Amino acid sequence: MLNSKLFVLCLLALVTGYSSSIGYKGEPDPFKTQLVGLHQENSTLVAMAASAPSSIAQIKQAKSSNAPTVSTHYRYYPITGNSVAELRAQMTQQGPMDLIEGRRYDARTDWSVQWAYTHARTQGGCAIGSLTTSVDVTITYPQWTPTSRAPRSAIAEWQRYMTALQLHENGHKDNGIAAGQAVVRTLSQLPAYSSCQRLDAAASSAAQSAIRHYNQQDLNYDQTTYHGYSQGAVFGSANH
């Protein structure tokens, strides 16, 4: 299950809502930083400062080696019980809340894409210089520690379910990574613009489009898998 939100955190404060709208405010120094974007599944954007590369050769080298770095984090919420019915009830009550849908799911994947670039002056005008991109993924799962009273059948069903649930959530993770890669490709291919202000507007629009595409990919993924049901991610009753 996946839910998307965007936040830009920096001196150029901007907060956007669901569906990944990205942008900036202010007029940054064209020789210093440029800001950046992000998506999620509950995401956070961070602008970073850096010096512009001193030559076109450095710019090309930077763009050829800017694959996004990926960080994955796991969170767990404890549940208790000794039967499938008890565990099902616990996950329904304690699972992570989707504030947009107003319901809980058994698991949740939040991913965000952060990027930062410098302005570089070229004969063609203002171009993107060095570019750094990262993808941060947080996956929330239920955590159950069987007691001596738990029947083997419940333990076996739990193990089967968790394997299927991980498969489903990893699909959302893959979409987040693909979004980061798309932002890299998109920004790296932008030409020089007559002004850095125009470059920034083009970069924001292009990155926003890439993020929206993978927001939609996550929605399509949940629709085609019935939130993991077709992958076996169902326990007691479908709620994942």
C-alpha cells in the first residue's frame, strides 16, 4: 500500500500536497545552489548548496555518474494474539493509517526522492551543473512474536503471509527507485536556458512530471494486484 505527499524543506520554504507538486520560491544565486524535489509515499525534499563545476567537461562527468543513492528503512508495529482471527483484528486496529483514504492497512511503503543541482554558465546560457539524487524508502510492517500457545498452523500462515506482503511492498519500493532514476534522466537531459530562472522552472516541471508518473504507477500497481491480494498478501481478510 502506498500514499504520496511532497514536502520541500529549505530556506526557500515550500509545501505542496498530494500528487507531487514541486517548485521553489525565491531567486537563488545562479552560481550557487539550486533546489530540488521529491516524491513520496510520504516524502521530504531537501535543497543542497554546492559550487558550480568550473568547466563543461566537469559538468558532463557529473551528469554521467549521478545514479541516485538508495536508503531503505524498516519500521514495525507490534501485534499480539494466538490465532489468525486475533492477529487479523490486531492489524485492522493497529496498522498504519492512510489519511487520504481514511483507513488502515497492514503495511505501508513511503518513498521520497531528493535532488539538488548547481547552476553552470555555458555559451548557451544557464545549464544544470553537478546533480545529486537520492531515494529514501521506509516500509512499515506488523511484527508478531508467537507465544507457546500459538498453533503451528497460525505460525505457518503468518510466515506465508509475510513473504507475500514483502513481495508486494517491494514493488512499491521499486517504483520509488525508478522515480529517482527518472528524475536523474530528466534533469540530466535538460538543455541550457537563456536564464537560470527559466532553467529552474523547466527543471521543476520536468521533475514534477516524472514524480507524478510514478505516483500513478503505484496506484496502478495496487489496482492490478488488489493491494497485494493477487500476490498472496491476504491474511484472514484482505486488508494490506
